[in-house]
Amino acid sequence: ETGVTQSPTHLIKTRGQQVTLRCSSQSGHNTVSWYQQALGQGPQFIFQYYREEENGRGNFPPRFSGLQFPNYSSELNVNALELDDSALYLCASSLQGFNTEAFFGQGTRLTVV
Amino acid sequence: DQQVKQNSPSLSVQEGRISILNCDYTNSMFDYFLWYKKYPAEGPTFLISISSIKDKNEDGRFTVFLNKSAKHLSLHIVPSQPGDSAVYFCAARGQTGANNLFFGTGTRLTVIP
């Protein structure tokens, strides 16, 4: 059973650029959620994908977008990067339904300069 | 609007003693609560959870208590071990079924040998 893997682990981008982060979900999991964790804060929910459709979204602007592929892997895209987008981006996979735990990847550390 | 709060940023405990980590929430619609542990450079790792229909759940050295009337939960670790030193996040999930989690800001536990 493979865990949740994210790539890349670290990334430096310039303000105004676009970035794509990738996530492979745990085997057997059909739901992927993305979280942003700023320094000293808890993870904040960005959005969730289930069966390739967005299934819930947090308080993030439209320049944060995502995709889920038939193999349940996922991408997070951020356009027009801002300095405040610097954070740890976490992907979590789970099985859709109640009382199921989400399993997290190690995260991608994004720095916007 | 922080719906899940961990008011103690840090806690130090002697090895072998009990660690008690606290968490408060404001949204009465939360129906499932989880604790995650996070080491540096790793993603959060699921520790233990509790449904809102229960007031206690135990797993080895870890016990979570839920007081719905006070909107308060706590994590007890007995006995504490140096390997327990990490940041602990409390998380809560609403009843929407989207499985998105609301996290607290975390408590850094240090277990002193």
C-alpha cells in the first residue's frame, strides 16, 4: 500500500508566475483535498476533489484551481502568485464517506519572492 | 474566523507523566473530531478520532475526550515519551460529507527525558 506523495518538495517562484503542484493519493482512496499551511498556522482547506469533480471549496480565490485524474491523482494550480501564497501546501487523500480519516503527504514548500 | 482553537501554543512535560492537549470549537455542526501529529518536514499523521456521539475514545496511550456541551475536546497521552515530541493539531469536520477539515493552530509538545 503506497502512501500519499507530493511533488516537488520545495519550490521557489517569482510573484506573478504560475505554479502546479502534484499529488498521488493513497491506494484505494478516491478523494483528494488540498490545504495551505502558513507559518505558525494550522492547515486551511482549499478545495476537495471526488471522482474528478470539485466537491467543496474553502475561502480561496479562483486563481487557486485544481484537477483530479481518473487514477485519483491531483494537481493544484495557482495563477498570478502573490507573496502571501508562500506556504506549505498539503495534499490529503481519503475514502469518500463519513468518519474516514484523511492521510496527508509530506507537503510542498512554496516560496514566492 | 477560527472555528477550531488551540489556545496553548506549547507544552512541556516530563517523560512518563501525562500530557493533556486542549482544543475548543465554536461550530455546533461539527460531528467528527481528529487529532494529528506533525514532525518537522513531514505531513500531519493521523493519531486518533472521535465521533460526536461519543465522549471518549481510547487507543493505547492516547485518549480523546469530547465535551459537546462545552464544545471542548482534549487529548491525553499517558505515559508521555520523548518520541511524542511534535506539533499536535486538533481538527473538526462538518456534516456536509465533503470531509474537509477545520484545523486549530497547533500545540507544540516537548517531552523532556
